[in-house]
Amino acid sequence: MTHETTTLNSVVTLLKLQNVEAPLVFETNEGEIGGGYHVTELKQAFITSIDCGGNIDDWRETHVQLLDGQTGEHMNVGKFAAIADKSMAKVQHLGEAPLYFEFALKNKGLRRYQIEALTPDASKIKVLLTEGQAVCKPAAAGKAVETANGCCSSKSPKSACCT
């Protein structure tokens, strides 16, 4: 499962192959989401952007927002899959766009994560989440240069402007 191809559809398909009663535990490098967490919102974002090279881009993203729990049990796989299925039935294309999770441990702030791995073990299904990084799209595409004001441009040969 790669970041670019991870969708809600693909995650739910994988989850339905697991024990539906198993706890679904989201984990970041800072720790696990607390028991009693819940899904507060599933949303679809339509984004139109202009990058530092003047390139315009449009895309869609799906965001699952989680409220960290402090007590109780972790949501089981079956319940999460049912919530996702119901949401995808009501919001067209929700399951098809790149997937991100929004939450923060102990609900201190709000961060955006992508799935790094989904791993079952004997007692739970673990979803390892990693934070993304800012990317200069022209530099990543090999089209960035430094201009007089320090911004990137795609009109001249590549420099180290945004790398």
C-alpha cells in the first residue's frame, strides 16, 4: 500500500479480510490513539492550487478525522468498516481519492497523516500513520529554479531553489 494509492476503498477492502472483532488501533511515532476514540468526520476535499512555479493543479482528497479517546476499548475493525461503507454510500467518490487521517494524540492540535502500514497481529489490527512533508512540486518534477526574489520558476534550468 503506497501513500498515493491508499484510498478508503482499499483500506476497507483490506480490513474486511481481517477479524472484524479485532481492535483497530491507529499509531504514530508518538504512540497509539487512546481507547474510546471515535470517527468524528469523513470528508472529501476538492483542492485547486498554484505552486511556486506558477503551475495550477486540481485534485480530490478524503480525510478521516478521529477524536482521541481517553478511556474504553478501541473501535473494532467491523465498526470502522461499517462507518466507512455507510459514508461512501452517501458521499460520491469518497472511497476513491487519496486518504488522509486527521487527529492528534490527547486531542492537542490536529495533524494530518497517511497510512504507512496496516499490520495484523494476534490481538489487534494496527494502522501505522506517518506525517507528510511539504513538497516543492516544480523541484520534485525537476523544473524549479531560483529567481531574483527567491521563488521557484519553471521557465529556466533547475537550481537548488526548492530542494
